[in-house]
Amino acid sequence: MIIGLDVGGTHTDVVLIGQDCILRQVKVPTDPQNLLDCVWTGLAEVTRDVPPQDIRRAVLSTTLTTNAIAENKLVPTGMIVCSGPGVDPRCYKTNDYFYNVSGSIDHRGREVQSIDQMEIEAIASRLRSEGIRQVGVVGKFSVRNPQHEIQIRAMLGDDFDHVVLGHRLSGNLNFPRRIATTYLNAAVYPLHKKFFDAVKESLEKKGLHIPIYILKADGGTMSLEASLESPGQTILSGPAASVMGSLPFAAEDEETLVLDIGGTTTDMAILLRQVPLLDPLGIELGGFKTLIRALKTQSVPVGGDSVVRLLGERITIGPDRQGPAMAYGGPAPTPTDALFVLGKTSNGDVGAARRGLQELADKLGVGVEEMAARIFDEACFNILNEAAKMISTINSKPVYTVHELLEGYQVRPKEILVLGGPAPHFAFRLSRLTDFEVHVVPQWQVANAVGAALAKNTCEVTVFSDTERGIVLAPEENYSESVKRDYSKEAALELAFELLRKKCLAEGASQDEMEMEILEEMQFNMVRGFHTTGRNIRVKVQVKPGLIPEYKDIAQTLFNYCPLPS
């Protein structure tokens, strides 16, 4: 059995999956102030009376780090940045405790100016006096030579709880994004560590000594232990769960628009013949542009519980959510209340929903049923308009899938897959308002949790070699060694695949999950005078994202529900 858990803005969904179907599913209201209780309540309910030895793994998708960044609730963090000549890194200042220090490495990885130890010790003393416990360290060309970041880490000593080194997070040469990526990983660490400890303790108390995985933004998983080294990878794991939960039902020969309509937001994504699109540079969240690998998704503040208002005679939906629908005791009218008035749902207080919409209807001089219809249509139009903007943005640039770059490709979806609580009602109306083929994902209420449960491990490795300097390194893997002038691209690829295999196993993957492929391979000759003096080699490899092998071929049937006896 496998547990899948998805923490959404409104509900936390948990499923227990057997050999060929969903055995149990639970929905718990999400309390943003105490996400751990939501997780524990859901896990306790879904595993009730199930022998612990029958459960082999759990996969969690959490909004914890996403919310902390979006709501600017990050802990104070020290940032030490060394760049050398060029753009002043203070242009990319992340926070108040940001220090630009002397010392630089050039683009080839050669030291130009050494680190000033007294400068670093003075900064460390200042951070300690301010009670700062987390520090990020970034060098401009640390992916070519991490020497300075490692030296600064040593100079800081053992007085800090966690020190993040930028070269361990990404092999890409993008200094501003690496600064932001390092900062976020350091700043969310205490929150993620608290979550990590609590989840481990809770499961052990229940006798569940099983591998626990976290869903990443790229739709893959990593072990809970590995997530401590890069907690930023859990950012936007919720939208990634939407994609993974819809994969088995997307068309095999055309593009699909995925809409996960929740209570707070609607998460959107595009599948190209069952293959997710990838954000080529990384997540942008809370004003920070990062190098965190992610599926191409977009969240818009339109959901079933978004507040409905009148702006003159114009109906507006959201962007805020003040609580549940009035039918469930909430304070303001919502699209969900419109569904109650239209007779689409009845498991709440229909009278309260009508009273909420009546005031708006009176202002427009229309009946309450017409008001409900207008509200629901406005919500549908808002979602479609945002989807059109997303598609237009995608088509304005090269299209990247998780497998390849499609230069000049134009995305033109012909079908919509809808999941989330109100999915059937929205799907019915969207099919009337568009020319799309619209389908509801089976078990739409918990499809995200199923998607999380079935996702396999994904990771990537970048290897760089400068044969003139006689070095090959994989900074993210803390690997380097000396090589001869005849070191080849083929040797770099062989090394990259071996490091990738070790990394996947360390992050909790099984051997049969490791379907590896080349993402990038480049080689340039370095010439001095009229002679080639060496080669500059860069390769990047990955494990293909997707569903775990033993469930891949039966994924559609897994969405059947065959409940355990009570």
C-alpha cells in the first residue's frame, strides 16, 4: 500500500492506494496556522486499522514553504555574497542581512582575489549578535570552482544551525537566480526542519517505519531526509501534484490544458501529448526568481471560495478568500454559494447561500438565480481568460518539455482536464462556453493526492570539465577530480550518469525508477594563438519524470475506489 497526501489551500487530501485501486480517501480542512495537525489527522484516519507492515511508502505534497515565501514569513537569514568585478550583487539584495564581500573566481574557475578571513569573521560576529541562525553563501562562479564558498563555510565555524552553499543547489550559471535560490533554501530551512521532525515522530509513534518522500516542483519525489539539504525544492509541489494526477487521462496525440480548481486558487498547466512542460530557468515566487527546477504551472486567485463583490455593476471574483462559502458558515458570498442557489449541490445551508447572493442581486435588480448564474459564468470566464494568457506567454518563447526543447512550437490545447472539489460543475459549464473537449479526472476530489503517491524520483546532475586546467567537477554533488588533457565528452557523460545513479539512490529511488537521459551536452575548444589548448565540456543528465514503474501501465484503473471495510 502507498499513502499519498496533498496539502491544499482549503483542504488536505489523503489517499491509501492498494495494488489496483484507492482503498481509502480522507479530506481534512486545512488550517494554515497548523499544517502539521492537518497532516497528522489525515494520516491517522487513512491508516486506521491498517497493519503498519502493509504500507510501504508515503509521499507528501505540502504548501508549507510556498506559503511562507508568498506571505513573506521567512526567518531572518544572513547572506554572504562574493562576486568580484562586474554587476554589484547588491542589485539583487534579498534581505536586510546581505553582505557583499571581497574575493572572486573568474568564469573559468580560477581564483582572482582571495577571501578576507577577518571580513568573514566580523560578519559572523555581527550575525550571531543579531540572533541569526541560518546563512547562505554564494560566489559568482562557484559552479566553476566552489573553493570560496567552502572556505567561507569553514570560517563561519559551528555557531550557525544551517549554512547553504549556492554551488550545491544548481549547476546553472545565473548569479542573480542563484542568490535568490540560496536565500530561500536557507530562509525556509527552520520551518521545513520542524515539519520534518514532527512528521517523522508522528509516523514512528504510529509504528509506521516507512520511507517518506516529498513531492518536488518538477513532479518528482525526494526522500524526506534529502529534502533537508534543499527544502526549496518543495516550493509549488501542489501544482505539480495536479499535473501528476492528470497525466494518465491526458490525450496521447495532442495538447491538454489542466485545471485544478480548488477553494482558494485554480492551478493551471499544459501537457503536450502526456508530457508536462518545464520552466526552463526555475520558479518565480514572492518576487524571487530562482533556479529551482519546476513544471510550467500557473496559479490564479480564482476558486470556489473566492469572495464575490460588485464593482459598480461588474461582478468580481477574488482575489481573496475570507473563509468557506456562506453555505458552510463563511462570511461572504462565493462561487460555491452560486452552485447552491443553482441547485448543483445541497450538502450545506442553501438558505445562507441565497441570503448572501440576494443582497448582490438586489443591487443589480435581478433575481437571485440569475445572479448565481452570472457569478458562476464570471468565474468560468476568469479562469479561461487566465488560461489564454498563460498559453500566449508559453507561445512567446521556446517551448520546453521535461524531455526536450521545441524551438518555434506553438501550443494549441484541444482538451481540458478538470480536477478539484467543484470539478464536475465547472467542467459542464466550461464545455458550454468553449470549443474544448472537457473531461473530469476520475476521483477529482483527491486526484492530487493520487498523483503525489504515484510520482517517481527525479533529479539531475551537471558535470563541467576544463581540460586546460585539468579538472572535472559536479558542484551540486560535491565532486571534483583532476583529469588529463585528453578527457572527453563521453567520459564526462559516463561520470554524470554514475553520479546521477548514486544521487537517485541516496534520495530514495529504486533501481527500476532510474530511466536516465541526456538533457544537455556541449563542448568547446579553447584556442591560444593557433593551437587548441584544451576543451570546455558541460553535460547535464536527468532521470525522466513520470509515474513509478509498477503503477505506470495501470494508472487509470488505480483511480477506481474500492473502500476498505469500516
